[in-house]
Amino acid sequence: MVQRSVRSRRTLLERESELAAVDEALGELTGLRADGGEPRGRPRGAVLAVAGRAGIGKTTLLTEVRRRAAARGCTVLAARGGDQEQRVAFHVARQLLQPQFAGAGEADLRAQLGSWFDIVGPALGLCAPTDGAPPDPQGLRDGLDWVLTHLAVLRAPMVLVLDDAHWADPESLRWLAAFAPRAEELPLLVVVAYRPDELPDHAESFRALPGRAGGRPLDLEPLSAVAVARLVRETLGAHADDAFCRECWAVTAGNPFETVELTAKVHDRGVTPTEDAAHLLRDLAAAVKGSGLVARLERLGASTVRFAWACAVLGTEINPQLAAAVAGLGHEEAADAADALRGARILTGGELLEFVHPLIATAVYRAIPAGFRVALHGQAAWCVVDDGRGPAAAARHLLETHPDGDPWVVQQLRAAAAETLRSGAPDTARSCLARALREPPPVEDRAAVLYELGSASLLTEPATTVNHLRAALQEPIADSALRHRIVYRLSQVLAHSDRLAEASDTLAREIKVTGDARVRLRMVAEQFMWDAFRADEPDHPSRSRRMARLADRLTGRDLTERYIIGLRTWDAVLRGEPAHIALRHAERALAGGLGWADPDRGFEVPVLVALAFTYADRPGRTEELFAAGIADFERQGWRGAHLSFAYTLLGYVRFRRGRLAEAEDFVRAGLRLAERVGPGTPAQWYAVGILIEVLLARGRVHEAAQTAEDHSFGAPFPAVVVFPDAQTVYGELLLARGLTKDAAAELAAAGRRLEPRGMRNPAWCPWQLHLARAESHDAPEQAVTTALEAVARARQFGAPSAVGQALRLAAEISPGSARAKLLEESVAHLERSPAAYELACALVALGTELRRTGRAREAAENLYRGLDTAVQCGADGLIETARDELTAAGLRPRRLHSTETDTLTARERTVADLTAQGHTEEEIAKELNADGQTVTRSLSAVCRKLGTDSTGLRTVSGPP
């Protein structure tokens, strides 16, 4: 123990600046000064990266970091990447986090991890994977984020130390690279060490980490000749002369590990450290690494060599019994070999062995003859399974073996893939299955392996998945259920890759050859669903009629029937059938339940059924269904595209309710999730389109245009149908920017695309209404015809919000005599709907029209109501319009908060407005054409509801 302490001090020579940075970071983390001075301010985390070549002293520095952190009362999490463990998913994450839950039973773990237990538990080795669908990688990373954040807060201050990060497994490295910048927000210091020239391709995000965290890596430099001399003399004695020390420095190039090992060799050989013996140093240094190390190892005997090779194959934290089994040695023989390797400074440890330094482990591993190394990995795989460690532990060894047509190897690799996939590591699962395919598997299993391989690639490489699944269908398949699963999965991935026509055609071909009626019904349902999303569907009306006839005959006895009924619901909405018909089918579809997180079904139909309630003016029911769906996604760990869609569409529901600020928050959350999935995905099209709609409603046209430009929102539009229709939103944006001719062209093109498909409901896609606005500049008569046709379609659907919006936009381009009547009817409909923003627009438009026609009192009442409603909605542009109209009418736009006027009647609002502007009760009575007693009663009611008096009411008035 004393020797190790001296060793640590020796090898920390010339690391003063690095240790000062460590002390500074620990001081900020703990709030304490290293010199015991005045306490610092609020504890603050950080990221420190230590970079340098092999043997330069990174591990020694990190050991000192751990010692100093523990001395300051910090909780220390530590892990180390391993050359042989890079293919073990979450190997580093398990080292870091698993010890924090050691000894806890399942009940305690569930209590500590909450809803994350089933998501992160398998990845951390805390529980077995469940039989359900695996979490998506982003969901799992979010879960690991939560665990580490929770621990950092609960056990603060905390220091996380990762050595040899260049050898960390990809899953752990990506997670830590994404999480580390958050350390500054937590009582957490993250310290990582790595070799820059050995970072793998998957470490790109990690490579940029120090810069993103606000600093540069601490680059460790070789020791100077003076420092090497000190190390030599501390080991060999002060009599080591200058020439001998200089030669040590020249031989080792100032590398601390090589210097320490070299001086140990000099000591062991009894060499006198003088200039006369300096010529021996190069030969002694060669024995520390490379071929010299191998020659030294070979001199220890064949059994010891085999044991060292077995240890090198097993990697880190080596079980001596397991190493003996891999080497084919008996207990006593293995024990002797371990002692010899410890004596030769190659291995260290007792119950668990490890190499003295990674450089030694690498040299030993590379010295194993290629054929023998492959055989050792094969033996290690068998021994690991025989030891009860499971196929996932054996898989990394099987990946190093040569294909040999062994069914046992295929079996182990498939089992390992299933386990790692359910643990949230699809890349590792894919590697296992690709290797199983090369074995190769028996002919009767080949289709199943291809199916599993395609499923493992689903989230990360959809194009590869398509290839694997199509290849699976070419294989002889005795199990019809397997063939059907392949077809379902293939159609699903094609559809999610914006290849909807291919998805539909795949199902159509299989429907013709499927004999099972229930299977055929499900395939028909799947085909109906993907065709519903096709922007280029050739015969939508025919499909619509077939689906209607089929759905009307079904009772909803199973999920397939309910899906078809749900698709019938959506078709009724698109075609603009009366809203009560769509709602009747929606309730039929929901009667037996529609799960959102069924991996074999997808979430599309439940979402469509939920949205039908929004278009039919029952958004509360939609939000209830969405809340349940989001909970399903989060329980399953689906936090990528699935959760993005859910948040985005929930924002869309809030938008249609007129709650614009909330809508923007939800949609931006959905967009952030979509951007983590990748650019150009359907999830991003949804989010950007809805965000543009919200921004336009809030009057932020420039920001909406910038959003479209930033995300390339424009032609060519996706082949998949999105909500709201992307081309229509783009046309609306052009219209808001004053580009009426361009807008008319886009909106007319949208109509030519949607009309033949029977998609004519302006509640879902108001392309006609916006087209009428665009046409009004150059073809006013045509614009009126277009608008009135849209009004007729809205009346057929019957939802008050749809009718009210259509009437308002029709009024915008109608002749003056008809405008007020259309707007009054619009307000009447919208008052019976949840569309608060549309109501605000209609009220302001009506107030404006009434002012122009001289009906001042009614104009004021509608403008004030419109202003209040616009404030409640967060429609800033409309608020300014209403204020301008009030000013033009000679009225003061009051500044009462919207929440204050929620409980006032229309007459009371007018009385409050006029009082706030300084009018007397007599003037108000004259303005309202009412008697003074009525005005007095109204004013009393206002003051009672607002908790003020008439004097206090007047103080809220704004400038004229």
C-alpha cells in the first residue's frame, strides 16, 4: 500500500497545471476552496477532458482525481473502456451506474427508478428485458439521463470518471457525449480520459465534447529530462548518475509508464545506474512492450503464455477460473501461471485479474497467432455460456470467430440479439444477427434470421431493413405466421420511409395469395391505412366506398376490425361527411380499445380517430386520448418520432382551440424531438407545418417565413399526407407575405391534388378558403364562387368551427353589402365552437365592418370582445389590429387582463370598457341606448366581479 502511494506521487510529476484545473473544478463543485479559505458560491458542475497518447499518465491522473474527490466528500462514479469490451452494449454505463443500485431488490429498484425501471433496467443489467417492444435509442438515452441526473442531485456532489473513453462501447459513449454538457447545470463533475488518435468513428459527438462544454482538453505532455531523473532516483537511489538518467529519458521519450517500467526492470536485474550501464537501457526498454514483452512472456512457459492469452481475450475484470477454462488449464496450473504473470508485472489483482496497463494487454492480445486467437474466442464463448453468463456475454467472442455452419453459434447470436435489442441496443443486435447470417443458419431458419435482422435495423437503417425483409420473403418459409409478420413489417418500414405506394403494393400482392380470412382482413386494413396517407393514391373514391361497405358490416370484435372502423372514421372526416357520422364511427372504433404503443400495429389509426374529435369540435375528447397515448409512448420508452408526433399534434389541437402560446410550446417540443430523429422525416414536416400555422396566427409572419426557410419547408412536398396539408400551409404563408400570385398557384395545385381524392372538408384542409383570398386580388368574382363552395362543404360537415371559419374568410372577399351578414353568422357559429382564435378573428372583422357602416355601438362591443378573446389566445397580431380599429373608432383600447373579464357578460364588458375610458354613467347610457338604472346595475356587477370600484376601474385605461 505504501509502495502504491509513492508510485502515484512519482508519476504525477509535472502535472501541476492539470491538478490545479482539477482542484478548481472540485472547488466549484463542492463550494469549498482547496486551501480551506472562504466558501465559494453556488456549487457548479463542469466537464474536464484529459487527452494523451498511451502511457502518458492519464490513468494515474484520474486516480488522483478520484482520491481528491473522495477526500472532499464527493460521490465517485468510475468506469473504464476496454479494448475487448467495445462490442458489449452499455458496458461503460453499467460500470458507472450499476454499483449505485447494488443490493436493491426489484421492489426497491422500481421505487427508485419509477416509470424508467422497465426502460433502463435491462440496459444497466438491473433486470431482465421484458417481452414487449424495445425502447427506441433516444428513449433509452432519456432514461439514462434521468437516472444520472437523479443520482447527481440525490448524492451531490458527484464526480463521474471515465478512463480509456476511446474504448467505450458506442451506446455508452453516445449517451455520455450528449449528457455531459448538462453537467454544468448539476452538482456533477465529469472527467474523461482518452487517446485522441484512437477515437473510433462512432465517437464523433464525443470528439467535440470538450469544446461544447466550454473548454479545451487537458493535453498531457511527456515528462522532461529533469522529471525522468527524479523518477529514476526515487526508485534506484540518489546515486543514479546524470548520464544514466538522460539515457532513460531518451529511451522512453518522457513516457511515464515506460519510465516506471524501465526503472523496475533495472532494479529487478540489479543493474548499476551509471553511465557505463546506460547502453543496456534500450534492450531493457524493449522488454516493456511490443516484441520484447512477448519474448519475456514466452520465457515464462507454455502454460503461462496460454493463461495470459486467455486473459487478453477475456478483457478486463478477469475471473481466474474462467480464464483457466478458456486456456484449458487445471486449477493449480492456472494459479501458478497467475503468480508468474504477477511477478513479471503483466497481471495484477487476486479474485479478479487485470493487466497492469492497457498497453500490455494490447501487446499480449496482438501476439496471439491469428488462428489460435479465433479458437480462443470460440472457447471463451462456450465457457461464458457454460458459466451461466448468457448469450449476450458470449456474443462478443462469437463475433470474432470464423463462420462454420454451426447451429449452436446461430442460436446464441440470435438469443444475444434479442436480449440486446430489448435492452435498447439495436446496433449491437444487428451485428450479432449479421454474423449469424454469415454462419450461415440452417435453410429453414434463414428467413427468421433475416426478419430479425431487418427488425433490428428498423430504427437506424430503414433502407437496410427493406433489403433484409425482401430477402426473407424470397426464402422458403414453412411458418405462415412468420411470413405474415415479415409482410407487415416490410409494409410498415416502407411507409415510414415515404414509400407508401410500395407499402400498399406489398400488401396487395400478399392479399391475393393469403388463404386465412382473418389474416387477409388485417392486410386489407393495413393497406387501407397506408393508402389513406398516400398523396398520390390513384383511386381514393373507390377505396373509400369499399372501406365504407366493409366497416359498416364489422362489429369491432378485434383490433383489426376496430382499425378498419377507425380508418372509416378518418375517411368520413376527409370527405366532409356530416360530423355526427364520423363521431359515431370513432366511438365504435374506441369501444374495444385502440393501443398507441403496439409495435405490430403502429400508432397511426389511434391518432386519426383522436383527431376526428377535434375536427368535429370535441377537442377535449382528443386531448384525453392523446394524454393516454403519450403515457403509452413514455412507458414503452418511445421518445423519438412517436413522441414527436404526439406533442406536435397535441399542439395542433391547442392551436385549433385558440390557445396559441400553449400550442407553440407543444409544437416546438415536438420539433425538437423530430430533429433528434433526423431531418426530412414526416415528424419534422408535421411539426414545421403546424409551427408555421401557429406563428401566422400569432402575427409573426417574418418568423414563420424564417422557420420555413430554415427547415426547407416547400416544394417538393412529401409523398405522405401530413396534417395540416404542407402545400396548403405553404400557400397560406405566401399569402401572409403578400405574394398573392404565388400563393394562388400553390393553393390551386393543392386543390388539384386533393379534389380527385375526395378530400373536400375545409375543416381539415381549408385550401379553397385561402385560394379565394389569393384570387380576390385579380379575379374577385371567381374568388367569391370559390369561397361559397367551401362554405357549402363546411355546412355539409356541420361542425360550428368549420362553418364559422368558412363564413369569416368568405366575408373577407365578399361585396360590402354581404360582408356584415356573413360575419354575424360566422360569430354565431363560432360562439358555439371551441375555436377561440377563429372567434376572435370574426369578432374583430365584424367590429371593423360595423364601424365602417356607421354602427358604432355594435362595432365597439364586437371589437372589445374580439380584443379580449385575442388576448386570451395570445394572438399578438390580431390584438394590434383590434387596438388600431378601436383607436380609429375614437375609443381607447383598455388594458384589462383577459382573465379579469372572463366572467363578464357582453353588456358588462362594454360598460367596463367605457368606464375605463372615463365616460360617465349618463354618457354610457346614451351610448348603449339604455336607461341609467340598467347602466348602474351593470357597473355594480362589473365592480363586484373585478373586486374594484369605478375609480379603480378607470385606472386600467390605456392612452388614446
